[in-house]
Amino acid sequence: MTKEHIKFRIDDRVARITFARPPLNVFNIAMMREIGDALSECLPQRDLAAIVFDAAPETRAFSAGVAVEEHVAETIFQMLDSFHSVFRLLVQISRPVIAVVDGPALGGGCELVAACDLVIAGERARFGQPEIKLGVFPPVAAILLPRIIGEKRARELIMLGDMIDAAEALRLGLVNYVVPVAELEPKLQSVLAKLRDLSASSLAMTRAALDLGSQISFQSTLTEVENLYLHELMKTEDAHEGVRSFIEKRKPEWRHR
């Protein structure tokens, strides 16, 4: 099945969602809803062995994040809801989730990587959470990154908005494998072969068991973080100034309120 912004297929018990919104796979509301629709189609697939996220060859990034132009008062609620529904669906489906990352995974793209069980990165992959430079923060990363890479490094990446390369992401535990770009697909197929040999129901329960200590709290914590984001952060002058300055291609003028 091909939609406007993604390609989606289920083949040999693997669901593959390929981002296809050139040049940088920026997640707008329409694209995020397509991803959500594809994941919803995975829900009744009882024999599903894995879900794979990757990017189409004609794009230059796994994803450069969520569309800033939709980060305004008129669409912020729909934007956050459509993005976070992806993470809620992944919890609901409860199957191994794999990201294949070639190029930058920034902002929402990096958050999606953090939510995956296994991450295969090419040598030119880059990761970062630059939201603070727009006067906002990444809600999902604020919850997941400290659990994955440790509290101090997560605070550093989120508060400074710096980018790390694939080797550092591997060292921190954000990714599982770093391979040459030509070996991304063979490595993916090697991992998928192992998952296809296993029971889908056992995989589902194993992921649910692994999630018990974190994802149950993730669900409730995400709601609290959403409320902080929508009802407090988005009422500040600086949050709106950061978005405006990005759209207008100028340096933000912070008022610190």
C-alpha cells in the first residue's frame, strides 16, 4: 500500500513503514496520521514478527523531525496528538520495533528511534534533539532518553540541543548496531530472520513484560508531559517566538517569559 507520505507493506510477517516525504522526511500532521493508520492495520496481525521503520532512498534523512510550521496555536493540539498516537500504538501492538537509520534522525525522528527496540544505524547517521533552540522541548525524549542513555547525557542532549554521530549513539546505547550504508539491509534481514524463527505471541508477551517497568508509566507520564507542553509551555512568549523565528529564518529574540 502506498500513501502520499509513506510506503507501507506487510510481507513475510514483517510490517515495513518507509518514510517517503523528500527531502528530509519532516513529519507533518498528514504524514503522522498515515503512520498511525499503517500501525492500526498491524493491530489484528496476530502472526506479526516485527515492525520496521526506514526511509526511502530518494530522501536525505531518516527524519528531520516534526513540521515547525504546524507548531502553532491553530494546529499544535492536532500535531501533538497525531505524533504521540504513534507511540501509543506501538505500545498497544507490542511487537519488536526496528529502526533502520541512514542520515540524520533529529527531533521527532530521534524520539521515534528512542522508542524502537532495535536500531540499525549507518555510519553517516546522526542523532539529536534540537527543540530547545526553538524554545520548546521534546516530550517523548524527556521521558525515554534518560532511561536509555542515562540521566546526565540525556539532560545534556535535550538541554543543549547538540547532535551526536552514530559511533557515540552506539556507545551510549541509543543504537544497537552501526554498519556501512551498503550493509544496512543485509543486517536488517539478518535480525528479521531471527525474529521470524520465534513465536509471535511469545515475542508480544516478552515485549509487554519488558515494557511493564517503563511503558505503563510512559503512558501516564506522557499525558502529564503533554499537559505541561500544551497548557504551560505553549502559553509562554518564548515558545511562540522560537517557532516564528525559525519560520522567518532569523535568530530568536528571547524575552525569558
